[in-house]
Amino acid sequence: MRLTIILVIALLSLASKCKEEPEGLTRVDYDQTFTLAPGESVALNGNDNLGFRFDAITAESRCPKGVTCVRAGEVKFRVTMADGTGKEIEHPASARKSTTFSIGDGTLVEVRSVDPYPTSEGGRIPNEDYRLVAVFKK
């Protein structure tokens, strides 16, 4: 009897651990703005198949604030979809509106900004300092 009670407690403990969210996962609703650091993930509430992880910045060529450039440039970043496929997304510095990409089932990610924006005196921005500001749209 005592062994049975110990096994039941152990199984309940294990079951409760399985329900915990993975570290770095944010759950949001449509039209709810979210911010991700590299390595963090987001998923739509109620649907783990509609989400992605912000992996890293892969290229940064935006013209720094306070500098006159011939070309505005862009920032590129890599994401991994919930199904494991990867995408590289380009967000132009001159874009007056958001950049969008699809994550499936008619759901779009609207990237509003990639922060921080480079400055002339700032130097190279470390990858871990970047933040992706976005929202899910139907």
C-alpha cells in the first residue's frame, strides 16, 4: 500500500512538471504586442503549432541615426517555426510599415521593429541586446 501511494505521488509530480511552460516561451492572443530576445519563443494561446523562436540577427546594415547614407539598409533575422523549419526575414530600415511573414493557418506575424536601432556612436550591437517587437494578425 505504501509503495502504491509513493508511486501515485511520483506520477502526479511528474504530470505537473509536464504542464509547465518551456523556459523563454510567451503565449499571446491575436493583436497583442510581444517582445522577444534572441532564443525566446512565442505561441498563440491555444495553438502551439502557431508560433516561432527568434533565433538571432543574421545581418545588420541599417544606416545609423545621425549618419547620412546612400542607402537606408536593413536588418535580417532568423526564426524557427513551431514545425522546426527556419526562415530568414528582412526588415528594411526605410519601411514605413511593418514587415510581415506567415506562420501558417492564415496567421501572420507583423514585425513592428527590431531594436535597438544603430547609432553612429553606439558601435556594434551584441546579438543578445536585440529585441523583436511584433504581433500576430489573422
